[in-house]
Amino acid sequence: MVRAVVLPAPGEPLRVTDLDLPAPGPGQVRVRVVATGVCHSDLSLARGTLRQATPAVLGHETAGTVAAVGDGVSSVSVGDRVVLCWAPPDGTCWFCLQGEPWLCEHASDAAGVPYARADGADVYPGLSTGGFAEETVVSERAVLPVPDAVPLEQAALVGCAVMTGVGAVLKTARVREGQSVLVVGLGGVGLSVVQGARLAGASQVLVTDRAEDKLALALSMGATDAVEAGDDLPKRVRALTGGRGADHAFDCVGLGVTIRSSWASTRRGGVTTVVGIGGKQEQVSFNALELFHFARTLQSSVYGSTDPRTDIPAVLEHAAAGRLDLGALVGGTVGLDGVGDAFAAMERGATSRTLVVP
């Protein structure tokens, strides 16, 4: 038995309970969890904005050590330090064969398969991971090694926020050296976009958020200008970018109003990348003339357009070399019984990233 945080159904309170977690089967790995980041996607799953079979153990931004391996597993051994990938591509579907593994048709298959039992009922792994627990069982494809130079608690963030944010800059938008970047929303993903922009060599990194502490943190990570949030954001951004607007704007919130504001803050011919996940009720409208006149590109970024098999090791190498400051993304830690409070804090916009340390 292991302790875990179970979501009985969307919208219902979380509960900490004992989980009957079987030994890993063929091609599976059992991982002793060291830390799991509390991601906004977990909150979206808990509230029913994103779909997940329930009851489920949420938590998908996870790192730990290998506790056991099933038959046929050869890439890791017991005791290895690993980070988990919540969307491991299978490498064989149509999207993978087109070079788009972040859209893999089978990356989330495990999320719909029961992997444990609690109180006599089948339990599903949230986003195929089940990280809000003392231990979890995942596919070998979802397990990647962590260099000794990177603390496991910090490596957990690479599983989602850092890959999503840094990938959005380097892989989706392909920001070039000397370009200007605007980041709207400074949660764990937005702050990772800031660090990605620094890696890309952006000359200006403008940031906006309603929380003053997040603005200060972003400036400490390499942002050059903190811009006051509000209806006149596009005007403020143009004033700081030669009257044109930013070469790249990244919306890390996912609300209709922030997407529209990010778009309006982008220069003519520039690129607006939507990274935040909004609900289907969020609508954004454009008129046909502005689409033609501004010649902007509007695109979304799914998991940073990354191939986790190669890009997670690359990002961890940046962290090991000191080019990424993972520790600065951590806003605090809680135990398993603190996940609900972490969700509430996230809804208030009060923290950057909370780690669950079982």
C-alpha cells in the first residue's frame, strides 16, 4: 500500500487514502516519488475543464527514483534518478511519423486504463502519471534519466512547466537572437518562457502579471521590462518596442481577453503563441481586415512542440550547466494533504510553483 491523493470525480474534494499499487508489469517502471509540481492542468482536471477518467490520482510533473522494473525494461535500473513524461510518444503513430511527437495519438492512452485500486474501486493515473502519491507505475517510455547535478525536486518541473515554456520559445515560436518577447502570465509556464527567451538570446523580454511578486521574480530571471497589466497593455508594449509591438507574444493564461491582448501587443508580421489552456467557453474574435493588414501569425503550443525523448535530456543539460534556474521556479512545498490548498492558492494567483513532497 502507498498513500495517494485521489480525486473521486471532477469538482469533488480531494482525499488522501491508501492505494493498492500492483508491481510493474512488462514494460513498466515503478517510481518512488520525490516531488511533483502542482500544475494548472491538474487544477483543470480537478474542476472538469480537461477530461480524465475518475477516480484518479492527479499530478503529472514528477521526479523520483526507480523502485522496481517489469519484464523487458532495459533503459533504467532500480535506484536510477528519473523524471516522468506525462505524454510519452509511441514513435509509430501518424503524427510521430510526421515529426510531431507532441501530438502523438497514443501518448495519453494510459490515462484511461486503471492502474491501482483504492477503497475497492479502480483508480486511474491522472495524465498517465499519478504523481500525487508516494509511488506510481508508468510506462518505460515515460521515464527519463536525471543528471546528478540537477536536484530531483527541481527536475520534476521539467516534466511539464519547463518543457512547455522553454519549448514554446525554442521549438514552437523559434525566437531568434535579438528579437523582442512579451510574456503574459507568470505562473510556472510563463516564468519558463522568460528563461527560454533568455536562452534564445532575446534582446527584450517584457513581462506582465497582476502579481507584483511574480514580476519581480521574472526580472530576476532575465526579463528586461515589467509592464502593468490592463486594457492598455498593447499601447504600453508598443511604447517600449519602437512603436511596433513585440516580435513574439506568449499568452500563458488562456483567457479570451489575454489572448486578444497578446495578439494586439504583437508587431505587424510578428507571432502570437498561445501556451495557456483555456476553457471552451473562452472566445476570441478577429475581423477580416486586421487579419490581412497585420499579417500576424496566431498559433498554439502543445507541450512546447517538443519530443520529450530528446528535449527533456537537453533541457536537463541546460539546468545542469546553470543556464536554467529551476530552483527559482519553486514557490513552496507541501505534503500530500496540502494539494487542495495548493489548488486554492493557484486560483488566487498567489504562487509560482508548489511542489508536493510525499
